[in-house]
Amino acid sequence: EKKLLLKTPLCFATSMPVLGDSIPALAADIEAASNGSIQIKYYEPGKLIPPFEILEAVSMGKVNAGFGSGAYWQGKIPEAALFSSIPFGPEADEYLAWLFKGNGMALYQEMYDKAGYNVKVLPYAIISPETSGWFSKPINSPEDLKGLKMRFFGLGGNVMQKLGVAVSLLPAGEIFQALEKGVIDATEFSFPAIDQKLGFYKIVKYNYYPGWHQQATILEMLINKDTWNSMTPGQKAMVEMATKATIINTISHSEAIQGKAIRENVETHGVNNMYWSDDMLALFERTWKEVAQEQAAQSPAFKKIWDDLTAFRADYAYWKSLGFLPRKTKI
Amino acid sequence: MSITEDTDKKTGISNLTDRVILSVGHAAAWLIAVLIVTILVQVVLRYIFHLSFTALEEIQWHLYAVIIMIGLSYSYVKDSHIRLDILHSRFSRPVREKIEIMGIILLLWPMLFIIFMHSLSFVEESFRVGERSDAPMGLGYRWAIKSIIPIAFFLLFIGSVSRLKQAFEYLKNKEYLKKRKASHGS
Amino acid sequence: MDHSGILVISMMVTFISLLFTGYPIAFILGGVAMLFTLIGYGSDLLFGTITGLDYMTIGLLINRLYSVLNNWVLIALPLFIFMGLMLDRSGIAEKMMIAMQDLFGKARGGLAVSVTLIGILLAASTGIVGASVVLLGLLSLPAMLNQGYSKTLAVGTVCASGTLGILIPPSIMLVMMADQLSLSVGDLFMGALLPGILLGILYMAYILIFAFIFPHAAPLAKNRQKLEFIMVWRVMKTIFPTAVLILSVLGSIFAGLATPTEASGIGAMGATILAVVNKRLSLKVFREVLYNTFNTTGYIVGILVGATCFALVLRELGGDEFIAGVFTGLDFGPYGLITTILAMVFFLGFFLDWIEITLIILPIMSPVVSALGLHFDMGAGVDRPELVWFAILVAVSLQTSFLTPPVGFAIFYLKGVSPPEISLADICKGVVPFIILQLIGLIICMLWPGLVLWLPSIAYG
Ligand code: NA
Ligand code: NA
């Protein structure tokens, strides 16, 4: 069988739980399952190119594969954010249902094709809800948000901006310092186990839940289309299977480690776990709907995906309201 | 010693290209002043009026990008790119001119060619998809700021052509003088 | 040695040999990268190596170059240079240095010690080595030379003190390391603080001892007066505005009132205002400062561009695997292994900049170090103290990479602003003692992990 070396830049360090450490395992799986006919040589973020450049490099064929997340290409394809995570959007099981048994995957690939990117997209991870931020004091009313300087990413950032928050988008490494020096008052970053590693609890003690802005996040593997087309049917199937298997690996891993992290935050680091009041959640949701409508009005491509997802979710909501036990929040 | 202060007579075209690069550079240098003002405006807005604008922050790195990129060709014409001077200062002038010629053709030009060609498609890609900032309230027209790369490297290229020409002129004159000296001696 | 090892070594050798031609270093770095792209491509065709280098792959350069443009941290670079040049051109720097000579000229080496102190202050407020070195060079080099300091001592002091910025927090290097290792930036910042100060103290001790043994290398000020109250008052009056400017810029970053970018803008403005107050600002002066800032920024960025080309191609030729291969099958015990890693970091520092080295070393070595099962009594409350300690050791070794020729960024930065009588060779000679001091500092941190781990364990308690 034809030998293939996939040179693959990463957008998360392999030392990062779930987001990054799933990749060496994925690479090993593919190599073993293909009897060595496919090798993945991965490069830590920035080693070849910085994360935001990955889509372009894969599409042009400067590298033949890469890992990333739709939210990273928002500047190039605004609707790509919808395939990363959506405020008040689907949870993991619902998101996967839309992707693999709804129109999600077809729309996902079509989005790259229409935007003129020569890539094959394969989701490789879906991960747990994020926390909706670390604050230095309790946030009880919309007034408390006004004038707050906060680091916030993605579509949720538009929502916060509308609520009078001065939103900035600092890279991961600069958040701690900015927080410590008071350049920002608050930040969101990722799920509890990763937030804990970055040590935000050392400075700000109020950690808010639920992560309304990011209930589930999809990560993707991109392969240059020419490379993909040159692969044998067996090799293609192998890569598809391995990325799908990694979705199970990532969601189970990320669901397994959060509880311990949250408990440690409270018990050893003196963090207060907070849960948004119904009023605040309603406010965020109202504001998000305005933002979504604005986005859909601006871009037909965004609207098409948004409408399909909304239709899918309407049916699902009925099932969800009956099929599951009601949730109780322990706060 | 900077090339512009060189006492050697320069050909018209070299003079012209160097002057173009210097003028572009002098204009771009004023962007440093603009950058300072932009930052001060941001400071005032944030600390006095509690306002912050992503666009204003992005303007800062746009200005910075233009400054550093155009600076490359300016420093080149001013001959201030750093050299290891242990032996260089002991070489005779003709040897130094020959090194300059070889350096331009074998080292500088391949680098300029590769960066220039790839930067064109880099800008084109950005233009094609109408790329804008990743931040929701950021700036649009990313291709415009990206196009500073081919512009900067093109300026550097014409700077190097001019420098190459000067080096050849010098060697030719030198040869001519030597011949004339020889014929006078006989 | 396999083909790729041969390619990697010949690339380094080619680079070093070409340096001696005196062609600009930035373009040698870039040009050698292009040459070896071609050689790598040919080697794939002829010898069946798999460097994968070709016309498309080398296009990754643009994406790397763009990340230099799109770098928020570096916005402060031209502005700090502007501030230094403005203080210099407006005569303020000179006044301040004369005043400092009056104060410190009495003690042998006093001037150089005060340069180190300013270097520590600068380091604690920003972390841009280029800006620190240029600023210190402009402010203090003429004064030191004027007083008859030996060239090598003067330039060595400036280079080494300016380089402290990358170790003493805030530091972009520690930020990146925390990112790569998934460690808390806070722990690394706190961990680096004492080692950074230790280095500063080592420099100052060295300067004083050296000046004592070789008095002619650090002579006393010529027209030395007795330190009288009236003179101190005069000195204070001269230093005051500048000191307020520098301290408020540094202080505003330190206290979190301003980001480094904001503070650099304020500093640039402040220096201009001082020049106005000093009645030295004219349109001509302002224009000259702008042009010189522009020129200085241009050559600094030239080297950054060349270095990014060089590192990409070296990596694609198999440089990483070659380096990783050195460590496989070593069995020296924990400290032996760590010493080997640090020696490798030091060695790589001669050719590569710190970003490339951390990208090569940290991902492959941190799991190995974690698995060593080191245990420290210190460091309760620190997540993975052994990795924090290891990261700081790497950081201290990396600091030397700024000073070690042929690719020593601090050396290049200083060359650009020093008077013509100082050659690159002088600077290279000047930094040697300071490199040795850094290695001594490194050994101290290795022997006493508490020096690294104590602060992080109490800082956020
Ligand atoms: Na620093
Ligand atoms: Na070095």
C-alpha cells in the first residue's frame, strides 16, 4: 500500500489535557491500524506555524494536514464558529446527533468547499462544557457586568460586549499575568481541568457556571483535499474510524476529569463555585439571540447553517424535555 | 559608513531608487508618531472613560507591522543591518564589493524571491475570502495589512538591485583606473 | 551519522563560515535557509531522505513571518527605542549620566553597577530584550566609555543586564514555556524571580571585584568632587524628571495600571515632553529620532526574519530528531540527564533563538523529567514542582542564548547603537564573563531547588 506521511501542525500543546494529549494517541492508532502505511508527524503549536495559520497552510498544500477548531477561522469564514461551539447551543450528544445523523457533516464540508478551501474536514473531538468565567467578585445583576474588563472568546464575546463588558481576546499564556496585574478583571478560558492548570484560582475566586457560551466544543482534523483524494479507500476509512474513535476518547476523558478538578478548586484552593441566576441566564440568552440574528442577517451562509441547526433542535427539544430526568444544581 | 554618504559617484538610477526607498521610509517613520498617539488615545479612553475598542488595539499592530516591514528596506539602504565585522573591516574595498555582489545574488535574492512569491498568494487568499479580524469587533480588510509583506520585500529587492549596480560600477571603475595606470606606466 | 544529521550539521557549518564574509547576518540566515531548502529537495530526490522540503513547504515562511507582524507584545519595541533615542538626543540622558557619574563615580565600578540596577528595573517591567539592550546602550554606553571604562566591561554589562528582561517576570519566554508545559504562568513567574535577581547580584559582585583587581578597566570619574550636600541636591534636580518618567513607566506596568504597550506609548510621549521642557526639542530633532528609531527597528526585525527562515529549514531537515536522538539511550541518572539537557540547551543557544529551542526541547524532555520521580521538600502548593524547577533551569540556560555568538541577539542589538569604535568582536569578548556568571547562577539553582520553588509555594497562599 502507498506510504503516506502526514505533516500535521497542532493548535493545542500535547501537554494540554484532552485538547492536546488525545493527538499522540490518535496518531499512534492510525499508524498501527494502517500497518505503518500512514504516519502522522505532528508539530507542537508554533513549531511550524502559529495555530491561526493552519487552515490556509493545509488548503494550499504547504502541509498536508492539521488540527484546529472552526472558531479559529472566524475571520476567514464567519459561519465556521457554528461548527466549534454555540452559545446556548447543543450539548455534546445533541451536537453529535446533528453532525452525524442530521445535515451537520454535509454542511460542515460544504462550508469549506464553498469558501474555496481545499480541505477535507474530520471532527476528532467533542469536549465538555466550559466554565463561563472567573471573576473577582459575585456578579448579581447586569449592572455588575458594565465596565468589567474581561477576556472572552468567540460568539459569546459578542454577547458580553453588548452587555457593556470591555471584551479583549488575550492568548492563553497572557491571561494570568493580565489578571494578576488587573489589566483584565475577569476571564473565561476552558473547562475546569484546564482552567485549573492555568492557575486562575490563585487570583480570582469566583468561578461561574454553567458555561452558557460553550456547552460543547468540536475540534477538527483537516487534510489537504489532494492528499485525501490520493489515499486508498482503506486509508480513508482508517482515518475516519480513528478520528471517530477519538471523539469517544475525548468526550469520555473530559467528562471523567472535571468533577475532581471542581472539588479541588473548592476544597484546596478556596474557590467559590457560582451558578448564574435565572435572570442573568435569561439576559445572556436574549442577548445571544440578538447577536445570532445580526450574524444571520449579515451572511446567507451563516443563516443556512443556523436555520438547519435550529430546525433540528426544535425536534430534539421535544425529546429532551420528555426523555431525561430533570437536572438539579448543587450550589 | 552608509551608502548614501558614500563619496563614490553613483549612477542616476541607483540614486533614484535609493531616494525612493528613503522617502518611503521617512514617510513610514512618521507612523511611529501616529502609533504613539493611538496608544495615548486608547489609554485615555480606557482609564478615563472606561471604554475599550478592539479596532483601536488592532490599529496599533497594523501600524507596527507597517513600521517594521518598511524598516527592512530603509535599514538596507542605510547599510545598518548587522554584520560580523572581525574580518570584514580588514578586507580591501574590491573584496568587500565582491562579497556584496555574491551575497545579493546567492543569499539575499533567493530569500526575497521565495518570500515575495509566497506572500502574493498569501494576500490573494486573504482577499478572496474577504478575511477580517477573528475578534468580533475587530477590523476588516485583512488583505490590506497582509500586502505590506510583498511591498516591503519588493522595496528591499529594488534596494539590492541598486546596491548591486553600485558594486559593479565600482569594480569597473577600479579596473579602468588600473588599466589606465598600467598603460601610463609603460 | 545518517543523511539528515549530515544535512543539519552542514547547514550550521555553512552559516558560521559565511558569517566571516561580513555579509549582513540577517540575510545569511535567510539565504542559507533557501540554499538548504534546495539541498534538502535534491537530497530527497537523490538519496531518498524525507525532508519534504520543496517550493510549497518553504511557503510556510510567510505564515511564520505574519506571526512576527501580528505580535502584540512586540508593538512596544519601536516605542521603547524611541524613548531611549529621545532621551539621548534631547541631552537628558547625558545630563542624567553626568549626574550619575557624580554620584557613583566615586566607587570603582559604580557606574556599571548602576547600569545593572537599571537593567533589573527594566527587566521587571517589560521583557523585550531588544528594547532593554538598546535603551541601556544609548543611556549608559557613552558615559561609561567617557569615564574610561574598558570597552569589553562596558558592553558586557549592558548586554547582560539588558538580557535579564527575558528571565525576570514579566517574561514572554516564561509565558510560552507555561503554555507548552501546561503549567501555571504564576508559578513560573514566581519561580524565575529569585534566580533572576541572583544573576543581577552576581553581575554586580563581578563588576566590583573586577574593578578592584583591574582599576584601569573601571577608572574613577576624572573631575571627581567631594560628595557634598549641594552637589547631591544638584544631581537630584537633574535626575528627578527622567527618574520620574522611567519609574512611572515601569511602575505603571508593575502596578498593573497599564499594559506594556500602553506604558511604552506613555514613555515615548513622556520623553518627548521632557525634551520640550529641556528646550531641546525641534522639528529636526524629532524627525531624527523618528528616523533612527525606524532604522534600529528595521535591523532588529531583519534578524528576526532571517532567524525564522533558518529555524524552519533546520527543523525540516530533521534537526529536531537529530537533537532528540542525542538523548536516547542515555543512562546518567536524574541529575546526569538534566545536566545533559541543559548542556544541550546551552549549546543550541549558540545557533538558535530561545523560541526555537524551547519548541525543540520542552515537548520531548518534559515527560522524561516528570518520569524521573524527583521529590522536593520545598514547593508544597505548587503543581508539579519538578517541572517548574526544570522549566526555570531551562529558562536560565536559555538566557545565555542571547549572549552566545554567532547568533546572540543581545550582541546584535547593542552593535546597532554603539559607537563605531566598538566592534562586534569587542562585544563578543565582553559578554564572556557574564556567560560564565550565568552558568554559575544555573548551577546554584540546580543545587538549591528551594531558590526556585520557595516563592511560588508561598506567593499565592
Ligand atoms: Na521581564
Ligand atoms: Na546565541
